[in-house]
Amino acid sequence: MRLTDQQAEAVHWQDNLLLTACPGSGKTRTLTAKAVMEIEYLRDTPKKVLCITYTNSAAQEIEKRAGQQLAAGDEQRLYVSTIHSFCLNEILRPYGWLQPDFLGGLRVITRDNPDFEIIATYAAEQVNYFNISQADFEAFESLRALLEIHG
């Protein structure tokens, strides 16, 4: 896999890494190379590599590209997720009950729900973002809302 000097520097960075760049600049290639390299160091340990992205498409692309480069069995060492899915599945669901205000209810509002665009538009307006686009609605697709249940 060919990498620019900056991408190679990111891949060989020895600490946690936040990678930001414009579309088409090779972020996915860089993150994939970093994940594959890190797995090399973890083969004989119980550790895994966690790669968190903002979009489902980026997560799927990283999994696909990494799968083409990993040795057999290494796919078990890679966990790729969106930030929203990670928080929901690895934090809220298993540990939400530890919060006194969390009464055990989650409601997932998907794109096919008639309220989806209303809720997404309302959320965007709360941070003074008024020109919501189709791409913005796609970004909202992986968000999850807590539903408080009163007993």
C-alpha cells in the first residue's frame, strides 16, 4: 500500500491518533494501514485494535480494506465502528443501568421513521446549523436517542 510521507508518519505514530483531513486525502487508507500494522504487534496477546469513525461507509470501507490485508484470524483482533454505534453498544447498553437517571429505555429512530428529518433538523438548529443537506441527514442516521421511561 502506497502512503505519502505524512500518511506513513501517522501509521508509525506510537500513541493514540486523531486523523483529520479533507475528503479524498487518504484518511481511510491511512487508518487501514495503521490498524493492520498495530495488529502485527498484538497477535500473541488478548488485545484488539479499535478504529472509530464518524460514518458507516468509512467503517465498512476500513473493514473491507483491512480484510484484504490481514492474515487469517486477524479479523478477530480488529473492531471497527462509528462513534455512535460504539457508544450505544459498548457503553450505554452494557453500563447505562449504572446511571440513576437512565431507566433502561432506548428508542432507535431510523431514516424510514416520519419523525427522522424533523428530529435531525431540530438537533441541527440547536447548534445554529440551519442549512441541513442530504449528507447531513445521512450523518444523523447513526445517531441514537435515549427515551426516558417513567414507571
